[in-house]
Amino acid sequence: MTRILDAFEGLLRSKPYAQLMINDIAREAKTGAGSIYARFRDKRSILLAVQDRLRSRARDYFFELYDPDCWTDVSLEKALERVVRGNLTWHRQHRNIIKSSLLMDDSDILEAISNAFGPVNSRFSLLIRHHVPTLTKAAAIDVAARVLRMMLAVFHQMAIFGDVAPTGHALSDTEIVRALVLSGLAQLPKKGGSKASA
């Protein structure tokens, strides 16, 4: 089964999901189409299995990335920068799987992606609260959720469309990271309770 998933994942790097056929996967996995059908109902079920495997890898990756203990020696701004860069790297490395999953517009896949971010959001809120201890737990969770939504919106767009410059001006990775960090900092409440402006 691992060979089939590896083959499918590898093929997605060079070919869109819609163009992949079971015979392509069988050839890449050095097995027969019958062996694939013995384990998977169709191409969608292979993508679901690849998604499960990716979420497992993501849990480990993001658990470490959002660990507040890793960021005690830097400012919140630097911690956010490292987190945004880590997210950008993850999305670039897994662009083809993410793109295929999002473009399928499959409710099972989208729900699984959404559910995967609950623990990430909690972990991220701990990092934020570590740097801004005056925030309540609920406020930190809210800030974390808003920052994650912004990052995901940008990175999912990049996964689907590539490095498209809808405004006619392409941004470098450094500029993307900086914009997201400033947007993230702007989500923090001011002392009076409203959001801070960057």
C-alpha cells in the first residue's frame, strides 16, 4: 500500500490529478491495476489515503513549529516570522497534494483539512499567549485563528494558482512573509481592547 501512495504522491508532482489514471499509478508503483483496486475503490480513495498520511506528517511538523518553548528567546514578531516561513515552506513542499485536494471540492477532504487545524490553532494560541501573557486564553485562540486563516488563504491561493500576481506585481517570499507577519501583529488587541494596527 505504501508503494501505491508513494507513487500517487510522486506522480502528482508532475501531473494534475485529473490526468492521473489508475494505470499510471500502477506503472509507477510497479504493480498491477488489480492490486490497486484490491486496496482502493478509485482514485479519490487513494487521494484520501494520501491526505491522511499528509495530515499525520503535518501534525508532527506543526507541533514542533508552533512549540512555544522553541520561541522563548525571540520576540513575538520573530516567532511569527519563523512560523509564517515554516508554513510557506510546508505549502510549497506539498503544493501538488494540497492543490489536488482543494480543487476536488470534496466535502470529506475539506472537512478533514479543516479539522486538522483545530490542534494547530490551540498550539499557536499558546505561542501567542507566551509572548503576550495579558491575553486571555479565548483572546489568544481568536488571534491564532485569524492569523491562521490569513496564512491559509494566501498559501492555498498560491497552491492553486502558483505565484500569481493578481495586482500585476509579484511578491518575493520575503515580502509575503513580511506582509503576513504585519497582518498577524495587527490582530493583537491594543491595551484598550481593539485590534492593534501595524
